[in-house]
Amino acid sequence: MKQKILIVEDEPRISMVLKAFLVKAGYAVEQAYNGDQAMSLFESWEPTLVLLDVMLPVMDGWSVLNCIRKRSACPVIMLTALSDIHYRLEGLNGGADDYLVKPFIGEEVVARVRAVLRRLPQVATENSAIFGNLKIDFNSHKVMLNGDEVHLTPRDLSLFLYLASHPNQTLDRNQLIDAVWGRDYMGSDRAVDMAIKRIRQSLTEWSAEDGGIITLKRLGYQFRVKART
């Protein structure tokens, strides 16, 4: 199944150029031209990634990003002519996964899309898994515990999904940073430890008989489970 890219761009010429490059690269593409259309398509089509322009009619890109983050950890790459570092930080701190300043070339956009998508958990044969009272849907990026959705930050959710897509495998901090934070991450590997702590706090009602995130001293972490259906 093709990965789905939602382009949210109010300039038709730019939108069509982006679509042409992405379709050629093998992605399925839908287009929205304002914020309301973007959220409607996001809900109905469930894209794998969103390319989101900042300057939009009806609802600007910051508002759309905020709405997406309340619903999903779907990756978002911001597109804008605003090159000031303030705007870049606003987007990244608001939950964007990457940032592209216009003008850009189509090949660069495709490369950035691929780089962001490589950080997502890759589940080849299964779309969901159940571990006791915990259900993980890898397509919609949702985690359900006792029937209620577990709300994690986008980065924490990406980390948890990556661990869950490698059950009973030991993953060290460097592997997790490369997969979730990206190879260009320059911060401390303690960020992994803090994220794991937050995830565990969100999963306190998950039965220890069904699994848990285990710390292996000097080795890393393991998503350890006994049964998988």
C-alpha cells in the first residue's frame, strides 16, 4: 500500500509541482488549499504525512498543526517563505517534524519526506497488535489502554511505536535516537531515558503480566511481551 501525503498549500502552481514530484516518487497524494479543507481531508483520508504551508486562508498553518497534534502524531513538514529563525522554532516547538523554506526544489522535498518517514516504525505484516489490555494500531498511530486512547507527545509516541514494532528485542540508546530523533540530533542521549519514563507513567494500568518496557543495564531498552495477537 502506498504511503499517503497530504499537501496543504494555497498556491495551486506550487501544490501541483509538489504533487507531481511526490507521485513520481511513488506516493499517493491529496491536496487541500485552506485550513478547513486540510482538517476535513486529514480526518477522512488519514495521511501518512502532511506537507503544511504556514500562510493559509481560513485557518493558518499554525492552527492546523495544533489541531493535528491534538488528534495524532502524524508527521508534519512545514512549508513557508518565512526564513526567520523565530518561525522555524515556532513550528518545531509546536510539533512539526521538519521545516522547509521557500523557494525549494522538488527533489529536496521528496528527500525530506523520505527522511521523516524513515523515522516511523516499519511494520511489514501487521497493522495492529494486542498485549492484554493494551492495543496498538500502527496505521493510525494510536495506543489504546483499557479501551481509552493513551495521549503521548508526538516524539514519545514515535518512540513507543518503534519499541513496540520490535518486541522482545534489545535496542540501545543510539539505535533509538537514530530511529526517532534522527541522525542529526545533537542533544544528550538522556532524552531517551526521560521519554521512557514519561511513557511508563502513561501506561501504569498496563498489566505487568502482559508486558512492559524493560531497562537492561548498559544495554538499552526492551519492549518485553509474553503474548501477541
